[in-house]
Amino acid sequence: MRDESDPGHEWLDDEAGPVVRPYAVIGGRTKHARQFDVVAFVVATGRHGGGHLQPEHRRLLERAVEPVSVAEVAAHVDLPLGVVRVLLSDLLADELIVVHEPDGATRPAENVLEAVINGLRSL
């Protein structure tokens, strides 16, 4: 409920809920132990993380009960991909998830990527 006597919080109402910047969720960290490909699949191991998990960690674990891509997890928990990668790195370090990277054969060759970049630059 909004406190009408506090003019500094006019921008916050009951519908907004708690407002926390994404970088605050991860304590300002931007580095993660592993670079998660957006198409990599993560799945919860079923182990419990104890009391040190943040609500965002728990939301990721709930979403990863079945294999789900990193991009899909980020979309469902409504957090930026960089934040999700840091949180997933925490869960991986605690062995609460496993990661299944895409097969390297499915990625385009480097010369194809260079041709695409050169084509975009010429536009």
C-alpha cells in the first residue's frame, strides 16, 4: 500500500510491487564462471540449495525442472540474459543444475559468420 504522506515514493504503487534493478539482484556482479550459450539447455539436478538461494535462483530452478534453453529461462523469469547467466553460474557452481551445450557441428563455420558480418557492413 502506498504511503500518501511520503512524496518521494509517488512512482511506486501496489501494482508495481517491489522494484529492484537487475544488477542489484546479482550484487553488481557481471562475470560468470561459464559462458552460457543462449541455446544451451539447463536442467535442475533435484538437489536442494539450502537457505542461501535468492528468490531468483529458486525461480530458475523451478523453470528448469525439465530441460529448457537459457534464452527461454530468461524470458520466463523476465530478467535480462546477463543476469540469468550470472544466476545460472551460481547454480552450476552449487551443482544444482547441469548444462547441455549444443553440438558444435550445428554452429556455422567462421567463414560464414565473416561473410554475414561483411554483408551487413556493406548495407
